[in-house]
Amino acid sequence: MPHKTSKKREPYDLVSNVLVAFFAVLNLFPLYWLFTSSLKNSADVVKMPPDWFPATITFDNYIDVFRSQPALRWTFNSLFVSGVSTVLVIIVGAMAAYAFSKLAFKGRNIIFVVFISSLMIPKEIMIVPLFRIIQDFGMVNELSGMIWPNVATAFGVFLLKGFFDATPDALREASRIDGAGEWRTFAQIMLPIVKPGIGALFILNFVQVWNDYLWQMVVGQEKNMKTLMVGTATLMQDLNPNYAYKMAGATVAAIPMLIIFLLFQRYFTHGMTAGAVKE
């Protein structure tokens, strides 16, 4: 009987695998076209019919991007803003999520609902008052002006609270019996357990800050204070029709994101499933 069931599933599995492979290729094709176009000259990019693989490979476009533009500075700005913002979001979000999940205090549920309801407010609505605040603090054209507004988000609290809810209260009680204080219990007992959630939050928040084009454009007005996404967009807006050059800039902006995802994808895939299940 199990053998017959396995045979019945074989056509279904074959079709599923073919569909998964098809959609994987479909989603990867824009990245392939972006990268291969950056290795062509400008005329070959708009050539019809297109060359699916560069006839002549050249790295001059990448050399020109780093030679004519402060691309290294843009890359540092993006990595610094995204990295620091994400680390601060994890620290603040983990402490708040632990408090909402494990500590008993008056009005906890009401405060949590009010806090999470801020997720329904688009950031674009707050651009003007946020900019006025940043301006009053003298953070315009400063990386700190791009970082702090991204820390004040409830998403990290919302995500990590589900992981803390899934951890047994007996662990916390046992650590208290052994003489551990609240901070030690949080840092050494509870925090390592929710590591998959932290990994998922790291990727999601890093990507969100990395792609936060509007806010970074508003704050970083000087050329050297632009992030990689904003700087690359200025290449795209240039009237110079060197499309291969612009493709090289877009590729430079995409590569760090791919590296970050590959490094943390194990935590991301595990975290997205583990946090939704209560034991």
C-alpha cells in the first residue's frame, strides 16, 4: 500500500518540481540580465535581437563607476546605515518583545496593541515631521539622521514576540530559581533560543533599510552622503545613454543584498516557520 501511494505521488512531484524550477528561472532571469548587461558595451545592451550572453566581456563599466563616482563611499554609507539600524532594531525589539511576552505589568495588552497599530501608518506620511525633527537635531546630511528613524519601528517587536511566546515559561522560572536576575535570564537563556527569529529579523530589516530610498534621499543631500541606492538612482537619471554603465551601478547595489541573504538564509527560512508555531 505505501508503495502504491508513492507511485501515485510521482507524477505530482514531477509537475511540482518542474513548476518550481520554471518560476525559479523566471525570478532569477532579471538578475542574470542585469549582470550580463553590465559586462557589455552600451550599444549591445539595446541591441535587437538581444545577445543572451555577452559577445565581448568588459569590466570597464565597473571601473568607470568607481572611478567617476564615489561608489565606495556610497557602499560604506549603505552598509553602515543598514547594519547599525538593524543591530539597534534587534536590541530594542528583543528587549521590548521579551517584556511584552514574559513580564506581567498593568496594561500590557493595551500598550502592545497601541504599539503594534503603528505598523498601519505608512512611513511616507511621517516624512515631513520626521525631517523637521532631524533638521532641528542637526542630522541632515548625517548618517545618524538616516539611522534613528529606522530604529523607531514596531516590526521587530511584533516578530520577536511570537518567538518569545513559544518559549516555555519553565525555563525562565528555573533560571530565577538558580539565582539569575531578569537581565541574565533574558541575555543568556531566552535570547539564544530565539536566534532563528533574530536571523529572520536581521534579513528583513536590513533589506528594508537598504531599500529605503525616499528617506535616504531626503536626508543625504550631499553627494558623498548618498547611499548606494540613491547614488545608483542618480546614475539612472543621467541623460547619458550609457545603459551598460548604469547596469553596472545597479549590479553593485544588488550584490551586497545577495551576499547578506545567502549568509542568513538558514536563519531566515527557519525563523519564518518556527515563530508561527507554538509548542
